[in-house]
Amino acid sequence: MTDTERVVINPVTRISGFMEIEAVIENNTVTEAKTEGLLFRGFEKMLEGRSPMDAVYFTQRICGICSTAHSIASSMALEDAFGVAVSEQGRYLRDIIHACEFLQNHIRHFYQYTVPDYIKLPEDNPLFETDHNDFRLPKQKNDLIVQHYFDSLEVSRSAHKMLAILGGKAPHNHGIFIGGATSEATKESIGLMRSISINIRGFILSAMIPDVCTIAEYYPEYFKNGRGYGNLLTYGCFDGYEKLGTLYVDPLVYADGAVSVINPQLITENIHSAWYTAKHETYTPEGEPPEPDRNKSGAYSWVKAPRYGGAPCEVGPLARMWLSGEYQNGISTMDRTLARVLEAKKLTDIILKLLDSLVPGVSLQKEYAVPQKAFGAGLTDTTRGALGHWLKIEDGAIAQYQIITPSTWNLSTRGQDMLPGPCEMALISTNISDTNNPVEIGRIIRTFDPCVSCATHVYAKGNLIKSFKVVP
Amino acid sequence: MNETYLNCPNITMRLETASILVHKAIEAVSANIIQKRNLIWLELTGCSGNIISLLDGADPDFKCLATQMVNIVYDNSLMAAEGEFAMEKLFGMLGKDYILAVEGAVSTKDGGLFNVIGSYRREPITAYRAIKELGEGAAYVIAVGTCASDGGISAARPNPAKCVGVQDLLNRKVIKLLGCPCHPDWFMGTLAYILLYGEPAMDEKARPLMFYSSLIHDCCPRRPFFDKGIFAEKLGDETCMFKLGCRGPVTRIDCPIRKWNDRVNWPIGDNSLCIGCAMFGFPDKMEPFISFDTTKKE
């Protein structure tokens, strides 16, 4: 006789946005998993009719955690549409701003979002009360990481301070714009950023890397769960500089055991299981967007199914670290966490290299004219993975705006292929040791650093939306 | 910036207000002069940008807030608990003393189902229901950021999720801290003032005067360019951004004095412009953000 239980976790805390997970557990093994994104605003529809120039500051408000990412992708899409070439110095400046966001995100995600899963924080503080007790570290080691939990607050915010030196403020920067950045670097600002980077690097080396290794040592079975498909994709970032070459990772994909260079023409979305109708179930991002249809039979989700050459792909730090050859230990819950921490160190190397290459006092801004009719695409990897913005301009205004976010890749629905998305695949077949406290589920989901604010920005005309279901 | 400017009492006093208030509140809590009260940070229909901004607070910082100033009972971004246990902590506050900080607007479409913040006793809890149930019983309600204060970008036309600010749903005073995001000092200073003295002095739109009493334009270091008619023609210029569409002349907040992220910079200091993110009606009434056409007509 099988012992079957249905478990619901809502809210999944320590993620960005609102998500419910429903899992079916049979004999202590997850046999079915469903995640529902529960926040909807409709940015793509809001953007229609607005000035294309405003997209950079507007799309940042999709997400307060990765606003810089959206400013980069929208600037790239506008440059493509306007026919503006970004200079090498312009790329350095805005890539430094972008790298600062990676750093703030990774340090905060590790200490404030991940650590509470494994480390007992002082429970006399109501913020840290938990209802499970799977905390395995000896007191001395536990207390050291608790200390770093608080120390890290200053370190992660110093990454945002560095971001603001060139970006004006964080979250929601003003510095990234068409042509690179609004502000030029000065000797003083370069010096200040260098000193902040070196401090951050010191913390990563002396605290963050040892801490993740300690956690990995006491939770060894997490190297064996949360794998998913093992397909990895990146649009590339900190890559293809004229003078510096690639500092991190080129646009690459790993699927069916082989690495290949990304061909953007192979990116598709499918709406087979999502509440949309279109002439063709599978379409490319440049194509006509599908119309929402909440009553479509057989559909179960608002999240579409992005595919690369037909394959569902994981995106994010592990994908980049693997594809760049920096980390190839494995693909699992703990490998994903390790890759994020090690990527933070890599980013400080990149920032220092870019700072060295900056020429102070180079002005980048011009007066830009909005074309009457144009199309533009901006594809880049960002903190959580591959991000794409595609826009169409007609009569000098935004006529159509499409965004495929990293969390849409990771939280993908089943397409015509009926393959579950990477996140659900990572949950299915997980061993749950105590079904009354299925801590494994939250731990696995958090390694993807899901951003539901980003994944469910899509628009639906006048339809009842109860939830954004990812897997039935 | 020269010292004469920094020594202006209007500027130095305002810079230190939040810090002084927070340190006073912490001292009073630790000496048992005032009670350590409960704080609920309720995230609704928004982008999590205000809690991230709060973590950027330097003096006072988030650690002071979470360990010495208040008991943070609920915050979905940071709390260790999850699922039903987290919701029990939230609704367990009903009938008790708590201060409610809200970030994000409230989606009202289809009974609020566009934003479900959790599941409690097998029922989906919409943002709409959460604010209705927790809003009336709170000792104070603080709307943190422009979405919570006025709908903000979540309510941008055509407002697909039918978002409104918190005030529209509550028959009580809601303190409004506009800004996209809200500066950590604005929140921490307001909260500390409440703990020490109760409701702070506010304007007719319920914005605390200690932060929202002057226009950006009146304190802008580029004001002399405006007065002399020297205007920027593109972003990146170091003169007055007025003709590119700067909303400093209508935006009531202290950014030029306070600046952001450890006071290291701010949008105009970055050779960009103010987009009026701390204004009622943002973003629709503040658009277009950037317009090169107005300079051309000169």
C-alpha cells in the first residue's frame, strides 16, 4: 500500500514575489510538483503607447531585486532599434553597474535567503522562528555563520553603494541608458569602487566561500537531489569586448551532452499548456505575441514554455559557471548554491579588470532620435540567467514589448512536448525525509533564486486569473 | 560640495534626522522607557524594491531595526518561516499591538485574485483581503513607496490588475512615504518617530514634513544653472536637466540633500534627471521621462 500525501507551501518565503508549491509525495518521494506564481501586473501592456526612451527606467520597476538587469536589456533593445552602437568604454561602465547588482544579489541571496534554510538563527527574534528542526551544524560553526548573516548586510549594501557611484541610486538606477551610461568615470570614483570591490572580495574569500563549504559538508545529500534536466543555457555576459575579449561566458548552451554556441533563432516559446491562443503554438519572440485566453481547454498556466532548439533549459549562475568551465562539479541543489557563491568571487575579478580598463572623463551621451518604425532585441545574461527584451516601435511609440525573463525559463510550463519545466523537474523524485516538514522542497526551489515578479509580468485582457500554474 | 552648503542648518539637521531618531528610539527601547513594538512588513502588488532598499540603509541600518528597535513579526522576503506557519504568525497579530508597513499597491481586480500573498487555513489570502483585515486594527499604517501610497507603477495605465494605493481601501489615516523605492532613512526615521512620539507632523497628503517639505528644485545643486538659463541638451551634461523633462520642480522630497546608498550619489548627480518617482500620479503624470524634443524647440 502506498502512502500518498499532498503538501502545499504558500507563501514560499525568501524568494522575490509570491509563489505556491503543491507537491504529491508517495512513500517519501515527490511524484508530482506544481508551482504557481501568484502576482500579476501586466508591464508589457502598460508599455504600449509610451515613449521608447522611457522603457529603460520603466521596465526596471518590474523587479526591485534585478532592476539593473532590465535597464541593460532594454537599453540594448533600444540601441538595436535606434541603430546606436555602444562604445567599448560605454560597455565597461554599464557592465560594472550590472556586475554590482550581481554581487548585491548573490551575497544577499546566500546569507538572507539561503542560510536560514540550514542555519539556526536566534529564535528570540520573531523573524527567525521556524517550524522545522533540521539544523545540523555544531554550535560553534553555526554561530559563526549567524555572525556572518549580520556582517553580510553591510557587505551586500556596499555593492549597491558601488552601483550607485555610477548608477545614481539603487534599486532602480538612472545611470544605464542608451549608449552605455549617463555618467563618466573619474579617477576618484574608480578608486572608491576599487576599494569597495576589494573589501567585498575579502569577505567572499574569508566568510562566504568557507560558509558555503561548511553547509555543504553537513548537508551532503543535497549534492544528490534537485538536479533537473541538466540542460544549461546562457546568453553570455561580460563577453566579446573588443579589447578584453570574454571575461566570463559567451552565449552558449549545453543540451544532450554537447556544448554549442547560441543561435537566437532557436529560441522559441510555446503556449500549449498556457492560457493563450495564437496562429501557431510555437513562435519566436520577434513574432506576433499570442492573445491571452483564460478559457483555453487543457491549459493550466500563465507562464509560457521557453525552449532552445526544443529543449527546456536551466539558466543562472550554475549554467554560466558550468559553460564557462569555472565549475563543473555537478548539477544539484548544493552545486547550484556553490556556483552562486563562487560566481560572486568571479564577479569581483571582472569588476576589478573593468575598473582597470576605464578611461576617466569619457562622455558617452548623445541626443537620440526615436525612429518612426523599428524593431530591436536585447539579450543578456543577468543575475538569475538569460533575459531578453524585444520591442517594436511604430509612429515613434512602443507598439509591442516582449520580455522573457530568467525565471520564465526556470519556471517554464509543459509545452507541446509535455516536458515539465526545469524547476519542477528538479523537485520530482526528491526524497522527503519528514513529510510533516518537507524542508527539501523550499531548499531546492530557492537555489533557482526565483523571481515571480519577473516571471509573471505578462498581460491578460479581462480574464479571471486565479494563479499562474507551472506544472499540473 | 563646499562646506558653506553643508553647514546650512536646514541641510545638516535634515541629514541627521533619521539617524538621531533611530538612535534615540533604540536607547529608549533598551532602557525600557518605551516598548519594543511589533512590526509587520506586508508586501503586496509590487516589485520587492522597498524591502531591498531598506536593506541598503546605512545609518541607521537594517540590523538596528531588526534586532534593537522592533520585533519584525512578518516579512515574506526575509523571514525564516514559510507556508502555513508564516501565515499563522501574520494573522496571529490580529487583536494585538502592531505597526503595519506596506509595500506594493493593492490589486482589486476580480476580488483581488491577481495577487495572492499566501494560503491560510486552506484559503487563498489576496493582497486585498490582507490589507482589509490587517489595516484597520494596526496602531499605525505606513505606506512604503509610491505603489503602496498611490498605486504607483503597478497602477500605470491601462492598470491591468486594477491596482490602488492602500489609502483607497482603509477608513483611517495612512502615512505615505512616496518614492520608487522609498529611501531607507524616510522609513526608519518615520518609524522611530512613531515609537518615540507618535504620529509625526504631516502635510495635507499625509507625507511626513521632516522628509517631504521641500521641492527637489529648491535644494538642487544645479539650481544656479536653471536661474541663469543654462540647460542640458542630453543626459550626461552637467547643467540643469529641466528641458529634458526633469520633474525636480514639482517633486517634493529631499533627494538632493540626502542622496542614496550611503549618500554617494543621486539621479541628477549622475547626470540624469528626476522622473518624479516620489510624486502622486507617478508614472503616468510624470511622462515622458526623457524628452529631447523640448530642447530642440529653443
